[in-house]
Amino acid sequence: METVKQEVHVQPTRPSFSHLLKFFGFSLIGIFTFFVPITVGGKSSIPLDHIVTYLTTTFTSVVPYYALLVIVIGAIYPLINKTWNKDAVNIGLSLFKVLGVLVALMLMFEFGPAWLFSPGMGPFLFEKLVIPVGLLVPIGSVFLALLVGYGLLEFIGVILQPVMRPIWKTPGRSAIDAVASFVGSYSIGLLITNRVFKEGKYTIKEATIIATGFSTVSATFMIVVAKTLGLMEVWNIYFWLTLFTTFLVTAITVRIWPLNKMSEAYYDGEGSPEEVIKENRVKAAWSQAMAAAEKSPSLGRNVWMNLKDGFIMTAAILPSILSVGLLGLVLAEFTPVFDILGYIFYPFTWIMQVPEPLLAAKASAMEIAEMFLPALLVVDAPLITKFVIGTVSVSAILFFSALIPCILSTNIPVSIPKLLVIWVERTILTIIIVTPLAYLFL
């Protein structure tokens, strides 16, 4: 720890022009791409979303074949790098990836059972999740190189240290993961988390807290939920209460099992813990940022490294989204699984006096399959119920159609049973916290 402090103190007070250009130029481009909403064609969103929208609307005939190719690569990749049979989880995921290829082929070339082609099944997953994620992660990884590679991560980390560590037990640098997830995408947030974890800047415990507590769906996903539930008239209340609830729930879950007992080890055994700054915070933040800018790789190499990581993650995610997501939709549509699971949450929806508590409990259970499913179930429910379920869809965070396969495709060693326990905890806490707030503000 002392060596880190010495490095900070010997950092020159007048950094070179190239270091300043890297820090301000590249970081500002990254901030603009991920965090600054602009209006294009009457639609207000972040530039990254506009780029993805442009590609999907301009190359409508090509993009599905690109997604199919990535899915095939994703299913083959575990066989090439010989990780498919490493353990039971990898064997299961590898089988689901092969199933994802089969589903993609059926959807692309229109053969298979009729139920697969109903609008809420295969087409929904392929068009609303697979294609956007397939473009968002690789393209986002290019700009991610600018956002986290030239000192901004270190600067924000030092500034927000007094907030992040006491409340969420994570380093100050994790703030950028939280913002990237909420404004951009959970897949981008996880990409940042995995990259920083592999660099030894997060422990296993910290990376798991960030992946399960900050990597929520983006504001654009929230808008879709709000539109479905007729909550756009109270959008500001919905957005800010959901934001508050999500991060309050995370502050509680980090203090209970299993998160509070996760390993404090680093990815490769040796880590680079964040230096605890007690004084001259802005000066220390600036020094660490300039040190990072000095040690940063060339732009081309940095972009290539991030693009490669982003594509590998995309290939791991897409077949899982299609197969696991489809399984969740089938269970919701044709079996009583979620009716039974709903009884876990029924005592809490009943005690908190959520209107139609049994319906709300079932909707809460369906979130584990796909975060859009609960909204579809309560679309005709009373306003309070719709508000609570709309918040649960976001705050519970974990779901099998996308986020859980995303987490499992990273290098963070967390098991499915522990993810399920965290999901139950987050869902119950969300119901308890947001219901009185909904009654208060609506």
C-alpha cells in the first residue's frame, strides 16, 4: 500500500500534453457515447443506442444473419478452448448454447413448432434481445476502451471512495459500472466489471456485488416497461424511486448471506487494491488519473483488446439468451411453475397490501425468466400493483434470459444457487421498500 502512495506523490505536477489529451479527449468521447442523451429522428437516447438503432434499421436483412453467425461461434467456442466440460455449469451452458443454435436456425429459416413463432416467444427474444445485445456489446466495447482506459476510472474511483465503500462495500471505481449499467446496458456494465476484475482491481466479493447489485437494465429498458404498464405519466417518479430502491436493496444484500461471505481473493491471486485516500482527494484523483494515462496502451491496441473481449462475451451471451430465455417463456406460458414460485413472495405482497397480492406475487416470480414478463401479466392491474411490479422488474436484476448467462460468461466465480438466493432476497426487499413509497407518491 505504501508503494502505491509513493507513486502518487512522485507523479509530476505538470503532465505532458499527450497525457492530458488522452485523459480529456478520449474520456469525454466515452462519456458522450454512454451518458449524454441526444435526439435523433425524434428519439432521445444515448449515442451508442442511436448507433445500434441505425445499424438495425439500415441493415435489416444482414443483421439477423450476423446474429446467427455469432450464435454459432458462441456454441463452438467452448469446444475450441476446451472449457465445455470444465464443470457441471459449463456442460449445462454448452448444451444450452447448442440448443440456442437450433432455435436460431428454426427462427431464421422458419421451420419448427407453431408456438415458437408466436410474437411473444421466439421472435420477441430474437428481435428485442438477441439482435440489440449482439450489436450493443461489441460496438460498446470500442467506446469502452476510451471510457475506462485513460484515467477516468481512477479519477472517479478516488472521488467517490467515501460513498461507495461505506454504503456498498465496493471500491470507488465501481461507481462507473453502476452508471454504465443504468444509463447504458447491463451487458456493458458487466463488460467493465469483468475487465477490471481480471486486472486485479476487484476482489471476487466486490465483483459479485457489482455484477448482482449494479448491473441492472438500462433506462431505455425501463421506458419499455413504463410504456407497457402505462406509467409514462409518472415517469419521473417511477425512474427515481426505482433507482433509489435498486441501490438501497444492494446496500442491504451486501450485508447478508451469500454476498457477505464471498471470497476476498483476487482473480490471479495478486490484486491492486484501491488506495484509501484520507486528504487532498482531488489532487490524489488527478495524480492517479495521469499515472493511468501515462501507462495506457496505444489507442489501436486498447480498442482491439476491448473489441476482442466484447465479441467473446457477445458470442457467449447470445446462444444462452435464446435457449434459456425461451425455456423461461415456455415455463411461464405452458406450466404452473411460476404460480408455485409466486407463493414465495405472496406473504410479502399480502403484508405490504399490494392490490391483487397473488397476481403481484406470480408476476414477481416470473422476473427470474425474463424481466419483461411481469409487466405483461399485470398490465390490467391497479396502478399501485403495476408500479410495484415495474420496480421489481428492474430492482431484482437477475433473470435467466440474459443477465444470469452474462454473469456466468464472465470470469467471476459465482454459482447459480447463490444467484437464485440473491434474486429471492432482492425481490422480497424490493416489494417491502417500494410498496409504501408507491402509496406515498402516487
